[in-house]
Amino acid sequence: MRFVDFDPISGITTTFTYDHTCDQFTIAHSQDTTAIQESNRLAQLDIDSHRAQAKNDWSLYAKVPNIVIMEWKQKFGVDFFNPDHWPQAMKLINSPDYRDVKRTTYHHDR
């Protein structure tokens, strides 16, 4: 495996691997999402802060790491930045498989 790039803003590392036996290469992306997940978990516990934000007509519902956005595009064909895909993105955000991207226990579908 060879290191290709590290993006200090997103924290995404890109690597390249070549398999001589089958003449195939793989470009992989990885990101340490620990800090984002921990921040989201702590925010879920702070329900008073969420209520106060909601009273001001806004609330940060989720923080989705870039690597998860890439995974959704690859696995499910969901483009997080395409408004037409927003219903599918919200289903993923609300799913148990991606509970660590939510910052609240509330449920929104739009």
C-alpha cells in the first residue's frame, strides 16, 4: 500500500494498492471519525442545548463525516449534496446503522 494524499481540512487519507497476482489496483480513502462521533454522542446527551437551539428556529441535527458521505454515494447511490436525494439521506441519518452522525434524539424526515 502506498500513501497518496492526506487532506488536512477533511482528514481524509488516500492510499493506492496494486495486486500483481490479478493485475488490479485499489484506491482507498479513510478518515478518523472518532472526534466527530464523540462530539455527536455528547450533543445527544445535551437535550437542553438542543431545545434552546430549536426555540431559536434552528438546530444542528447531524454532523456527517466526509468518509460517510463517500460511503453513502458508493453503497447506496445517495448524493448528500443533491437536494433530490435529501429524503434518502435523512433515512440514512435516522437509521440505526448511522446513529453516530446524529446530534439529537429527535427524529426529522426533511
